[in-house]
Amino acid sequence: MKTINLFKLLCASSAVWMCSIPARSDDAVGTPQKLKNYSGIVTFVDSNEKLVTVKAFPFRRTFNVAESCAIAAGDKPEANLNDLRSGQKVDVKFKNAHGVFVATRIAQEKLSYTGSVESIDPEKHVLKVSRRGFSKIFRIPADCKVVLKDDKSGSLDDVKTGHVVTVVYEIPKDSLVARQIEQTSATFVGTLDAIDASTRMVKAKHVIGDERFNLADNCKIAINGKPNASLNDLRLGQKLTFSYDEVDGVNVVTRIASAEGSAVTETASSEKAAERAQK
């Protein structure tokens, strides 16, 4: 009898021990999930069903958007699903709940490309930008913004061949679409006063001051009907427009073109010269 009772006691203890073993953590319902990241291009948004599909070549994933999901898009740190659209690059933080992807945060990532304007066709809404031998072609929608120096609003007329620009873009249906074109170079209009081909330096004067410019390696010169002119085509006394960036007091010119008409006036850089003259 004692042997039988001992056997029953051991069996009961084993059953209790087996029941106390926890299930595998990745199979347990309600177990906290670790956050993961997925970055790619938005291809589909359904705000009603709260679904977002993101493509990271060659794969794509569809995420269920959590009720408390934080969304940041463009200049909106507290956006919503309606602010997301196909073509935007996003970073998604999500949980993998047994094969169901639940997004807890979606943040848009800025896509930008900086280079020299190789060509622009406002009528066809096409912009080609080149950098180090490579180029990208962007479609320009009607609502594309043009930003000039000091965050001033501009238009496509302010973007010329040879200008150095930064294009903020999206990729809907594998097509590059410009959302903002930043052309922030300063401008100086003056008469060419000196040329030093050996140092690639030129000087220009205006009634209120002179400026010295060092030519960038890819400086675009468009004068006398030549879209791809050289330093040898420049002549003293010509009235020219210089597009440049000031780097620690050094004027690096990226575009030199004929001043269009006698009514052309100076912009930011001449104001700087006027300030110096008053000191």
C-alpha cells in the first residue's frame, strides 16, 4: 500500500511540474513582441482599413497600422495616414505577431539629390540633374515647390542650366518625381574686370563694389549663345550674372551667364558689397 501511494504521489507531482512549464515565448499569445525596423518605398495606403504596403526591393510587406501608431510625414511630426502617399520613403517600426505585421511608428525619410542642372523643360515638366558623371531625370508636378536663398519662394524660371540644386523627391511607380527644388545660390551681376585662367579666378565690378570668384570644377558658362562656353569665351567688360556659394569667405561660382538686359539688378551679393562700402 505504501508503494502504491508513493507511486501515485510521484505521478501527481510530475503532472504539476509538467503543467508549470511555460510555453515557448514565440508561441505564447500576449507575449510582448520586440520592435523591428523595415525601410522602403510606400506603394499602397488604405486609411479606411489602416493598411500600408512598403517595398524594399525585391520584397514588400503590408503592415496593419496600430491604433496608437505614431506617424511623421514631411514637416508634420504628428501626421496621420492621409499624409502618407505612394512614392514616399519611410522607416517602419513594427511587431511581428505570428506573421501579422503591426506598425507602431511610421516616419518619412527625406530623399534628396544634389547636382548641376543639365537641362530643364518647364513645358514638358522635366528636370535633368547631373553629378560626377551620373544623372537623374525628374518629373516636375504642378505643385512642386522652388526654394531660393534665405528660404524665399521661387518658380521654375529661377532654375537655369548650370545651377547647383538639391531636389527633394519621391518614387511613385518607380518614377522620380520632384517635390521641391532648392536653388539657394547667391547672385551677383557685374562687369567682368579680370580673368586668371591659371588659377580659374575672375573678378567683376559694380558701382558699389567688386567681387572675386573662384570657378568650381563643374562651373557652367553660358554666353554668346554658347550653352557650354569656356573661360576663353569670356571678355573683359562683359556684363555677367554670377551664381555662387560663399564658403568661409570664398566665393565659389557654379554658373556664369550673360546678364539678360540692362534692367537686370543685383541681389544678395551686391547688398553685401554695399554693407562693406558703408563701413
